[in-house]
Amino acid sequence: MLFLGHTHVCLLVYETCLILTCIIGDYCLEHYFIVDERSSQINQRKMMWTRALFDNMTHGIVGFFSWAIVINFNLKVNQIVSLLLCFFLALGVDLDHFIEAKSTDIKDAINLPRRPPFHKSTIIPLVSGTATLFGCLFDSNILKIFSLLFTTAWLSHHIRDATRRGLWFPPIGSTPLIPYKLYLCLIMLIPLGIRTIYSLTIDCKNHFNNNGIV
Ligand SMILES: [Zn+2]
């Protein structure tokens, strides 16, 4: 630890938090938040809500730490807004269960005949590509950052879901289920890849601007 700079220590802390969130979240969902078919309808619904909210929070926290890695979060107040945005974007994906079910009943939302629309992984390159294109056309850093933030939030959600249902690329089809260890590796590596893009395209520009170079 003595030989690590502040940036590397932060990175290590966020990566550790990220993998622990996944492991603890998945473990609790598998072992504690189980719907007992023999219990009353009210208790079943209560457990379904608890399970859905816990799963959602896990998605949100995964998004939060993934973005903390991308931007190298160092407790600056202006970074917290984008961290919260990534948190809510990552957990907001599952709202499509209720949209598809056209109901606020949790039982309808989790017993859908097909996968709901926000779980189409083809949406990610479409949205982030469009934001990047307009970001370049209008020289807007906010749009470029949004493109990376959206990819981080939704991709982390889709990868985590893919251990149960695979990645869905309509109209092409779906991948097989992602093995658990591969999912953990991807969850840890994807923010590092996006961090590299961020540092090359956003940070460099800010650095130059701040120094009056451009
Ligand atoms: Zn989901």
C-alpha cells in the first residue's frame, strides 16, 4: 500500500466495494429473499417487494461504484451528481417490468410472458452512440459524459441480469447465461475500460481547458 498513490488506492477500494456488492447482493437474493409458495398471498407479495427492492438497490450500488471507478471519484461535490445519476439509471432499468405489465402489482411485474423493453442490450449502443454523435457535433462534454455514464449504468445492470437470462440482442437473439465468475470479471473490467475512454476523451480536454491550452 505504501507504494500506491492516492488514485490507485481509490481504485482498489472501489473495485473491492464493487465485487463485494455483487457477491453479497447475489448471495442474499439466493439464500434469504426467497418467496415461500406455502405462505399467504400477502406475505408472498411482501417478500416479492423486498426481493425486488433489494435486487434493485444492488443494481444501483453496482452502478454507483462502477461510475466511481470511471471518474476516479475523490469526494468532490460536483462528482456526486453524476454518481447519483448512474445509481438511479442502473436501478431504473427494472421499471420496465411495471411498464410491460401495465400494472403496479409486483406479481404481474415479475411474471411477464416476455422480457421487458429496457432489457434489450441493443438499446445501449444506440443511446450512447447517438449521445456521442451529438456530443461531437455540438462539442458538448455533457453529452459525451452521458454516453459513458449510460453505458456504465445499463451495461452493469444487463451483465448482472445475464447470469440468470443471458444478454438479449433483439432482433438477433440472446446469448447463453453468463457464468458467474465471468460476470464478476466483466463487472470489474468494464468500468476500467470505460475509465480509459473517459480519461482519453473527457479528462484530457478538461485538463487542457483548465490550463488554457485550448
Ligand atoms: Zn433487470
